[in-house]
Amino acid sequence: MFDECVIHIGTEKTGSTAIQNVLANGRDVLKSQGWLYPKAFGKRDSQYGLVVLSMKDAWLNGGDLSQFLKLKSKDDWEKYRNAIFSSFEGELRECGECGRLVVSSEHFHSRLKTADEIANLRNILERWCKTFRIVVYFRRQDRVAVSLYSTAMKITGMDRPVFGDERRYYFDYLKIYDNWASVFGNESIVVRVYDDTCKGKGGVVGDFLEVCGLNEGLPLSRYMGKANPSLRRVGIDFLVAVRAIGGEEFWVKWKSAAIRYAETRWAGKAVLAVRHEARGFYEKYKDGNKELAGRLGMRGLFDDDFSEYPEVFPDYPEEYYLAVKGAAEHFVILANRSQPGMPLYGALNEAPNVNWNRR
């Protein structure tokens, strides 16, 4: 029986993958300090298994998670539950003197949308844990939306409005807090502001380890790994062009290679929104943020500085768009000609000469 379980629920786009990399790569160090970061609930990092077990009718509502786990019926779900419970029990037998459990998944935030689903999670973990602490990182909503857009462009290669996401609950931090507090109690919820923790030593990862009392013995530079780098505008435009030129079948086959190339060459921050759009999106959630800050005894959750956004979008010259198209065309041609084991990227150097560093 664990004395305490720390549940890190994200939110999404707040460094969860980096936190999970450190926990997963440092499992032996954690065990030596009496902590278990289990493998049973997820093959490597994020414990998506617990999410699927907590969702209502996950075989119907689990989306890509259920597809990934091949859960097509309640019977499939029950078999999966029994299998991972058995695997977790095996980890417990090997854990020895571990007195604390830590689990992490950003999908706790995005997929467990009701108090009933969150209660399902507690009911699962109560068989092994005496007490709970919920750690959540909140990031200003407009910044989350921009980061989501960048990620969506990488995954889909299809453009969409930056602030077109209508998932109200996803950005409603007051409602999220209330749901988790209704199940675990206000005293168990630890709220951290991502925008502030990024400024500290070790960033959000260092902050999380300190909150847990795990800031000793886990060298971040060794365990952090590379987590979901953002792309500059040229990288996003390149992926959109690759999908448009190559077509759907090509995109499915070569998406991962195209993303790797874009991340290698064009990682960085893009200008993806203008100031009035970002402020308008943030205003939708400002009242809820203010109420939540008051409950937590804070003057405010987030800063009110939107100077990171330009007043208008940069005006890219025609040569830029021709260069992006040329790079995408070369990628598609070379990929279609490639054989297993062949270097893929050489011909991309033939693209028109453009100062990519400014895009």
C-alpha cells in the first residue's frame, strides 16, 4: 500500500512529455528514493492506460487511444484492464520498499471531462494508495492554443484557424479545477502556473520534481530527452506543402520523416497569431481565471502582456513561398525514389536559396 500517490494531470502543452521522459528514464533512481513510476499503465512515458480505464465507455469514446489499444468492445476493455492490473501487481512485487506512487498523463486533463470519470480514476488507485496529491500546470489559454496549432500542423499537415478550437472545457481551468477538487478535495490540488515555472532553474521539470520532493539524484540534462519541439513558420508551411503535393497516401507513409526533417532544420517559435486575436481568445476565459485565482489566494493566474504577438502578420515575399514549395517538391520526389536505407534529405539542398533563419 502506497502512503501517497501523486497524479500529474498536465495540462496539455505544459511540458508533460519532458516530465514523463525524466520520470521514465530515471526509474531506478526513483526506486532508490522509495518512488514507483510504473510501466504497466503505459508502454513508456504517459500513463494513458489509466485514462482509458477511467473514461466512460472507452471502447466507444476513447478515440485514438482506443484504436491504438485495439479496444473495440467492453470485452476488449475488460481484458485490457485485467492485463494491466496483473502487470502492475508484478511491478509492486518487484518494487520492494517503495512507499510513493507517481503517475502522469496530460490526457487526464483532456479526456477525463466529468467528475464521474475522475472518480473512476480514484476508485482504481484507492486499492493501492492511501492519500492523493494532484499536480496541475495551467498555461495562459492563448499560448496553449498557439502551441496546439503548431502541433496539429505537424501531425496533420493541414491548415486551420489558430483559435478555432471550440473545446470549451479544455481551456476552462475553473471547471477543470472544480471537477478534480470535487473528487480529491481542494487541499489535495497543487496548482502551478506554467508561464512562471518556465523561468526557474530546470523549468517545469525542475519545478515538478521539487513539488514532489524529487529534486535530488535526477540529472535533468541526462534524462530530459527531446520533447515535441515547436516549428517556425517555414517548418509548418513545409509540412502543409508536402501533404498537398504528395497527397494522402504519401503523407501517411512519409509524415514521420517529413516532421523529423522539419524539426531538425526549422525548430523554433513561429509567428502564428496577431495580438487582437490572441487577446480576444484569452478574454473568453479571463473571468474564470480571475475566480480561480481568488480561490487560490493569488492576485492573478497569468500576466496580461500580449507584446509577444505582432499587430499584423509579417509580409512574406513571393520567393519565400516558391522556396517552401520547392523544398516540399524535392522532398516528395526524393522520397518516392528512395530505397530502404537510402539517405532521404540530400536533394533538399537544391531548393531555392532563401534566408530561412528569418522565417
